[in-house]
Amino acid sequence: MAESFAVDVQGVQKKFGSLQALDGVTLRVRSGEIYGLLGPNGAGKTTLIRSIVGLVAPDAGTVSVLGLRMPNVENLRNVGYMTQQAALYPGLSVEENVQFFAAVNGAESGVTDALKLVELDQRRKSVVTTLSGGMRQRCSLACAIVHRPKLLLLDEPTVGLDPQLRVRFWDSFREMADGGTTIVVSSHVMDEAERCQRLGLVQYGKLLAEGSPDEIRSLAGTNNLEEAFLRLAGTGAES
Ligand SMILES: Nc1ncnc2c1ncn2[C@@H]1O[C@H](COP(=O)(O)OP(=O)(O)O)[C@@H](O)[C@H]1O
Ligand SMILES: [Mg+2]
């Protein structure tokens, strides 16, 4: 049987004005894996994630999610997307925000489970404006997972979190992946890369290299992932 891919991106190009944000990206994410998109600011990670969701229309190339060509509004019910900037309703409570995302995605239950997973069930009645930054991020994660998506896209989900909370986020990603969810997570923090099964190194809108953390290290001939990234990025990365 053919291996099933949760995400299949083929030759995607996207220009904003004269800027080539994605320059022919091809990648496939296997069902149930945690795939890390790594690269510096401006590399094209967010644009790539948006093209997977169908929010960015590629100039060329194709994207399929769970076997269906994107964009496809109905398929979005199978997808959870945590944006880089938290997109919560500030005047609503934690619970109301999560309920809203459940309703939009046609889920009738799951709010309590999602709040428990992010350890916010004690704060479900709190209005978002009264939450700490970390709590808001946990609330955003709950909104992205409440409808139990098969594919979860997380755009730099741990930026600004303290180390304990980052570990807790990664533990919950692991838990979800063990439950069968496919996860694509972007980061520019190399130590997070260790927690991914496979990595795609993105720079200037291109996929420079792909593989497990071990494969990336041996490809670059170094034991240090950060060093490996710099070597694979070549001279252009060092200015
Ligand atoms: N809507 C847009 N309009 C114009 N330029 C954009 C837009 N979105 C992204 N870009 C540009 O595309 C490049 C890639 O951006 P982005 O995908 O956000 O990178 P990353 O998420 O890796 O930081 C950047 O140079 C950014 O300024
Ligand atoms: Mg980004």
C-alpha cells in the first residue's frame, strides 16, 4: 500500500510583489509525524503554512491535505491552525473562545478536553484580557485542537513561553501525535527541532534540506543542529 501523506506540497511558488516568498517548495508530511519547519525570520515558514491551509493561493504548484487538493473549505474541519499572532476574542472568556472555535468547526464537544490538555480548565471563566501571555497561548492552542483535527499546523507556538511551559507544550504535541494527529510546527529555535521526527530547513523560500535531526546532523557533518543549519544554509546565512 502506498504510504499516506497528510500534507503533500509540490513545487509551490508565491510572490508578494517582487519578493519571492516561496520558491518552489516540495515536501510531504507523513500521517502521524511531527514535522518541524525551521528557518530564520522571513524564510517563508508562515507563507508555507498558510498555503497548506489554503489561505495563500500559490502562483504555481499544488497543495493537498489529507488527500484533498487545497483550498477546500470543508477540509478545514480536519485541520487545526494556531497562527503566529494569537487570534482570540479579548472580551470573551477562555471557554467562550474555545466554544466559538468548536462551533465554527462543527464540533459539538471537546471544549473540556481541550482546556484540560492545556491546563486551563481552572480558568475557563476568565476573560482573555485578564490572562498572562502564556495562558493566552495555551488558550490559542485549545482553540486550534478543540475539534480534534487530523492535521495540526502550529506557527511558532512556543515563542515567548517560559521554559517549563515550552516543555509542557511539546509534551502535549507528543501526546496528540501519539494519538494519531499529524503536526507541522514552525520554529526558529533549534533545541525544539530535536523533538520533531523530521525537519525541513527553510531559507529564502526554499527547502534547503530535510530529514530527521540525526540525518540533518550527519548531512552537515556536525553534532550540533544549530551549526548544521548554518552549514547547510551556506554563506548566505551569515551576513
Ligand atoms: N502578505 C504579505 N505581503 C507582502 N509580503 C509578505 C506577506 N507575507 C509575507 N511576506 C514576506 O514574505 C517573506 C516570508 O515571510 P514569512 O512567510 O512570514 O516568513 P517567516 O514566517 O519564515 O518569518 C518575508 O519577506 C515577508 O516580509
Ligand atoms: Mg512566521
